[in-house]
Amino acid sequence: MKKINRIIIAMVAGIAALASCQKDETLRYNNATMGNVVNGQFISDQGNRFNVVEQICAGKLDTMKRAFIICDVLNAAEGNEEFDVRLSYVSPVLTKDAVPSSEINDLSTLKNDPILLTDMWISGGYVNLYMTIPVARSSNKPHEITFVLDQKDQTEGLYTFLIRHNASGEVLKENADNSGMVLAGAYASFPVSSIIKEDTAKIRIKWQSYMVAGQGIVSAKSEEYTADRAYVKGSFEHVPSTAMASKSSMEIR
């Protein structure tokens, strides 16, 4: 068999018409949002409260602390901020505090396996990520994500974070047969409002990424990527459409 050192991303399409939740009476029909589960009730990052009165998907929302959901808003339960919804998709969201690099004896001891960071947005005081990760077919190996606060320059208002990924050996390999690997999606949220005290700041995130060629080809080769985002206290960004459409999921730690 000819050796394969790349795999093709199969993106799930067809949810492009989803509307993002708005905190007013125009909130209705099909919505996608991220938020926390408090006493079994979903509270979006905008502060909307959703009562699940119908569910047509797998998953138990009341077992999660934070979740990404797609739902049909049926009616307003009370006022303009509480709604009855039909839940059509739910995925758990990994939520972890940032670890200061000063608390890590040797940063190089943290695995730095590549990921594909599809989307990044800020809402509810969280840095939210949607990533795709190569896994072996039918694998149940745990993957671990660590969010490291590497530096903070309060004079310039710049906070640098590192994403570290331990793939438990499930990585694409150069000059090897990777045909047994598939891509799975995962959501993660990292609270930063307790770290960033300023009203405005800049967030810089660095991670090791698989390289992507044209036509969605993922190479086993990787390189360090850097992305900057503006942080505004109390600001909100909608879930990106690609993170809404790419619903294949896996749990990470």
C-alpha cells in the first residue's frame, strides 16, 4: 500500500443559515450559542436563560458545566431574557483555568502536539476555541489541553498564552501510513476575566499547528502559529459559523 502522510478534512456543512442569539425579542427560530449550565438551566454568554422544554438530540445538558448548543427558540418565558427552547444539538465544552508558566518547573515537559485551531472568539469573559484533532479510529485515548499564561506586560496591555496539547501518541507522522486517523472536533473555553484587570487589552495566543495545503489537505508537518485578539471587558462575540457547522465532537481534558 502506498504510504499516506496526509488526511482530508471532511467538514460538515449545511448550517450556514443559523442565526446567533441576540439579547432582545428578535431571538427566535434557530440559534447557536455557548454558555454555562447553572442548576440545570442553560445561561448563554449574553445572559439569556434557556429552558429546555423539548430535546431531539443525544446528550444531557444538566451533566455539563459549560456547553455549546443549537436550539429552536419557541417563545419567551419571562421578559426579554428567558426563553423556552427545543434543543437540537449539545456538546460539552472543556473549561480550564490558565496555568501560570511560573508554576511549571520546566515548560518543555508539557507535550506540544499539533492541533488545527479552526476558530477563536471571546465571549462571557472566556477565550473560546474550536479545534480539530487527529485521532485513531474508534480510539478512546484521552487528549489533554493546557492553557498556559506565559507572559503579561501590563504596561503594553499584552497577555501571551500558550496552548499545549498532549495527544497520547495520536499524531500524524511523516512518511507513515496515516489512513487510520480521522479528525474530531472539540470545544474549549478558558476564563480570562480574573487575569485581565484592564478594560481593554491584547491577547496573544501561540500553538503548534498542523500545516494545511490547498483543498483542505492536512500535512503531518507542523509549525508554530500566533494569533492576536483584542480583549474588551464585558464584550461578546458570536460563535463563528464554521464552529457552528463543524459539529463532529470528542471530549478532551
